[in-house]
Amino acid sequence: MIHRFESFVTGITVCYKYIQRIKSMEMVEFGLKGTHAMCLFYLLQNPDGLTAAQLSTLCGEDKAAISRTVSELRALDYIAQESGKNYRAPLLLTEKGQSIAQKVNALIASWVTAGGDGLTEQQRTDFYQSLSMIASNLKTKMDSSK
């Protein structure tokens, strides 16, 4: 049991650190940060737009961090809000934002492909199903502990 815990924590921690380094390293080219990349990624996946609250949930960031990120992306003309500055109004990618988001998406695809190099499709499917189940189980346990 201890070995399994150690392997899990070490594996997740190492992956997380590489993900953080990749985000910061790759985003420098665009003058962006990791949180910017994630917002652009999710907005590209949702052409009808997302609210700041939805972005906060998807990115796993608090509302204040997303608010700052949204302000920065608006200042760069990468995103726009349909109805002013209402927190509930959907955020949409501008034409300029679409272009940069597609480049970010291509980088993400490149790194995901490199990370899964050597896995069969079945191993990849099993891995993501297992990881999702572990995350869900941990959330359930955490919620019941409150």
C-alpha cells in the first residue's frame, strides 16, 4: 500500500511540475502565462463562450485569478464579453484570440502526443479512465470528510 501511495504521489507530482514548466516555457513565445493558455484552450473548445465562473471551474483557478486573467486577455484583444462586464456574460474569443488559441492548442496537442508516446490506444484509454476515477474517488472522500 505504501509503495502504491509513493508511486502515485511521485508520478502525479512530477507530471504536474512538468505541466507547469511546459506552460510557462511555451507561453513565453506569446507573452502569456499558463492560466491564459488554459482559458484560451477552453474558450476554443466552447465557441458559444463561457462565463468567468465556468472558466474558473474548468481551469481549477479561483475567481480572482480568472478575473485578472480575463482582464489581461481582454486588454490584449483576445477575448470579448457579449454584454459588457457582467460576470455572468459569456466570454468569446475574438478573431485575434482564435488565432492565438489555435496555436496554443497545437502546442498542447504536441505535448500530449509526446507525453503518451509508446502507449497503445487501449493503455491510453485505460489510463484516462483510471485517472478520472481516482480523482472522482478522492473528491468523494474529501467531500464526505467535511
